[in-house]
Amino acid sequence: MYGKTGRVRQRGGSAFAHLYGTARWQRTRKAQLEQEPLCVFCKRRGLTVLASVCNHVNGHPAGETEQQFWEGPFNSLCNDCHNSDQARLERGARQIRGCDEAGWPVE
């Protein structure tokens, strides 16, 4: 599937990748972004950034059904957070809450 930039979008092999191009997903995405227009990760950092991605909070765990895909839960993220922070978390990394005075990550 092609995004707005014309590049091929990769979904990490999700069994439900074909659903992202549907009218139903576009309605789901629109409703989520209207309900929560700001990126939740940026908001936690004290930033105000418009979200552009309707994200599955729990990623796509093994055994996920199509019904679970549609039910969510969802949150709103900007593209940068979705492609970095969220992707890292979904791969099992621990969330870093910030840094101490010396610059070391605080979990």
C-alpha cells in the first residue's frame, strides 16, 4: 500500500495489513483522531503536536482476531512517535520516562 509520500508502507507483517486501506479503517481512524487530536506521547513530554496516526495500543499480539483489530483500544500518535517510540515499545523495549541530571535514562 502506498502512503501520501508515494513510498510503500510496511506493516511489519501484520495479518491484518489489508484492512488499513479499507473505508472502515479510514472511518475508525478519523473518529479516533477527532476524539483525541493530539499525540499522546508528545503530550506526556509537554509538547502539543497534532496526531496523524490511529495506533493500536497493544500492537498486534499473536492470536489477535479481526474483531479485536476493529475494537482497539486505540490512541493517537504523530508519525514520528508512531515510527520510533511506539515501534520500539511494541518490540518489547522498556519505556524510558526521561533522563536524570547526568543524562542517564530514568525508567
